[in-house]
Amino acid sequence: MKIPQSLINKYNVPVPRYTSYPPANFFTEDFGTDDYLKAVVESNKKQPENISIYIHVPFCTQLCLYCGCNTHITKNQDLMHQYTDALKKEILMISPLLDKNRKLSQVHWGGGTPNAMPANLVGEIMELIHAEFSFIDKPEIAIECNPAHLDEHYIKKLVDFGFNRISIGVQDFQEKVLNVVHREIPAIPVADLSKVIKSHEGMAVNLDFIYGLPFQTPDSFAKTIDQAIEINADRLVTFSYAHVPWVKKAQQKLEEYGLPKPEEKVKMFEHAWAKMTVAGYVPIGLDHYAKPEDDMSIALSQKTLHRNFQGYCTRETTGQVYAFGVTGISQLENVYAQNARTVKEYIDSIESGKIKIVKGYSLSETEKITRHIINEIMCNQYLNWIQVEKQFGVAAAEIKKLLNFTENKLDGFVDDELLTYSESEINITQTGRFVLRNMAAVFDTQVNDGAKKFSQSV
């Protein structure tokens, strides 16, 4: 794939990342705990029927300067024990509100650095989840790990707790890059960690990378991808660094070292895409690559790929998301709800017997339709108006009217050979994958809200 400079200049504009619709910066403090608890009960009658659980662990031993996540820098294990107790109590508050006939299809641990916590604490929470919920036959139980805190013993514990996928946050193989962004250097080579993980039957490995960091060049990132391919992970992920210093002040430090220009980031994207597709990986959405036999690749071929705050998933593992832990965002059919902002606030509220929701959002029917359309574009690079019409029971012409959509809004993408469309379908080309966020924004009636700021698309 070769992306002309003219397209980079044209489409490198601020747009939402669309991990949700509406994006999280539209959430409001008018939505509170009572609204969330009511929505949890109502979710039992909504689709998807399956349950997805997200556990947020904010702890990190040091702050990576590129980080856009909610983190709490500490090595205090007493605090981690308190936090674990609070997580278990929160799970026990929500579990009785959920229909016991519903199945758990996905568990995802994110952070922060989940494996900054002692393994036995992770085990305590997983033991409770297994006791409180019934699982589908093949659930995805995944955890994000910093390789600097991972060894054979910890991996064996995760296997024993029921995990079947470990995502290793490599970010880059160059120590110069890791040092400047304050990322700890792994004591055990990532290749060796991957071998240990895959030596356990049923375990899968993701390797996650970030491009657009100081001292990265197209050539250096290509070498990183070569190493990743050689490791032979099940999935590879190449996230474009989102520079949002107005949100995350620590990112300002990276500007002192200099960030790659947009055209350099594009070359990193191009090199990664070329190398991974030649190696047999299937491109998934904007930034994921999976082996052809992977469930994600199969779902994409069937146009049934889905996405939530945890990332891409299949329809089989898709569920309404119930989040536990500080700043965790629950993603139900009708609402989004975000937990307390700080570790102290979270622990104090749970200890007092209350879940504290600091903000959230109730979706209108029009927004649910918009969410579905954006999801189809971001995941399956495809939209069928007849399918949308059948799913929501609303005529396609009426849906287009609700979204202020006219086909001439796609003319620029067609002229640039990024998509094709007919009266009933939109199909995105291979090059068009690079500007999925821009295409999704066409259907977003709220994207031009001047009060909201977004990262550049490149």
C-alpha cells in the first residue's frame, strides 16, 4: 500500500478515534450512579445478551510519557490489596443485578499495568468471576502485560487462572526509544516470553506496538516489525501515537525530543502493512493484524467483526461491557457509564457500599443507529443500508435523513479511490483503510462540536 502525500495532507485532520460512539469526551456529569444501576437492570433485556467484563488496573511502577490511559504510579502492595478488595466488592454489587442465564463471553484486563499487581491478587478476582458467572464454551480471557514485569512463573499463574490470551505491550524493540519515553526495558527478551506463553496449550499472544514516538524512523520501525514477525505472534497491533498534551500533560515532554512528521508516520504504517501482509497476516480495521485462521480474520471475512472499548472482537465474544475499577467505562446497549476518577475516590466509595459513577451518557435511538454504522465502517470496511434498515426497523431513506447524510458527501473519497458506493452498499478500498476515521465522521452529526478536541487522524 502506498499513500500519496496529497491524501496525507488532505485527510490529516482532527477526528474522533471512535472506540465508542459518541466518544468519551461527550459524556456528561448529569449521568450518575442511579442512572447506571437502573441501566444495568435494563441491560438484561437488551442485545447483545452476552456479558463482557472489563477490569481496570491503574497501577504502573513508572509513567510512560506517551501514555493516554488512566494510571496511578506506585509500588505500594498494601494499596494494591485494598484495590483488589474493592474490585471484588464492586463485582458483588453488580452481579446480583444481572440475569444468571446470561453467559460471560469476554474478560479483559487493561490498565495501567495489570501485571504490576502480584499474581495472587489477579487470581483472587478471577476466582470470584468464575464463581459468579457462567461462561460460553470458548470465551476470550485476555490481559495486557508490560514485558518488564513478566516471567515464566507469572505466565504460569495466568494460565492457571484461566487466561487464554496475553497482550504484550512491546511498543518498540529499540532501547533508545523505550528510554526516551520512560518505558522499562524487559529483563527477558520478548521472543522468549512469547515462546513460554505459547508452550501452554490454548494460549495466544498479541504483540502491541506504537508508532510516532521520538527517535522512531520508517526504517527503524520496519526493523521492529521484522522482529515481531519472526516471533510469530497470533496477533500484531500497531497503534498510531495519539498526541493529546492538552489532556495528558506528560506528553509535552516528548515534544522536546521531536516527534516524527505525519509523512514519516505514514511510511511506518505502510512498511508495517506491507511486511505483515506479505508474512500472511490479515489486516483488521485500522491497526490490528491477525493470522488467517484467527477468529478475527474469519469474522472480518464474514463481515461480522465488532469493536468495543476493549478493542476488536467477534460476534461470539461480543457482550455488553460491565467495567470494574477506577475510571472503568461500562458500555451497555443504552448507556455508557464511567467509574470514579482516582484510586482513593474509588476505594472510599466502594468501602462505603456505593458505586460512584462520575459521568456517563444515555444514547438516543438515532445515536444507536449512528454507532452501528460507524462500527461497520471501522470494523468491516463495509456498509449495507438494507441490513441497517432491517436491524433497526427504520427505512434507509429515513436513516439517511436522520443523519443528514447525502451520498455526495462521499464523492471526495470516491474521487480519491478510497471507497465505492451504490444505492445499497458502501465498500472501502484497501487504501481507504487508512482514513476510516475520516469516513466514519461523515455519519457523525456531532463531530463538528467546537467544544471538543480530537487527535489528528495521522
